Amino acid sequence: MLGFGLGKLLILVLVVLGVWYGFKFVGRLDEKRKKRLEQESEKDSQISGEMIECPVCKTFVVAKSAKDCGKKGCPY
């Protein structure tokens, strides 16, 4: 007959705990990856946008973040 001793029970508990904490660790890594991708997506959406041409220097700038180009008469 197969003996089901305390040692085998302890090994089983350790394996189950190892798998449990392994899944928790992988889940945390996935959450961090999703958060990082979301932040990169937000950054990209802030960079892209409607482009307008500066009437003074004739360069195109993003309408939301247009800044003074330093030339006389710049409307931004």
C-alpha cells in the first residue's frame, strides 16, 4: 500500500503555495505592463493632435501645445 505520510502532505502544500504565489506574481507583472502601455498610449495621444501652421515661421505645431517660436509677431 502507498503511504500518505506527513512529508508528502507537506510537499503537496508547498507545491500548491508555490503555484498560488507564482500566479499572483505573474498577475502583478501583467498589471504593471498594462499600466505602462496605457501611460505610453496617453503620452502618444497627447503628442498627436490637430496640426496648425504658424503664420510667422510657417512651421506646423500641435494646436493644443503651440508655444511661442521666438520670432517677432508669433501668435502663440
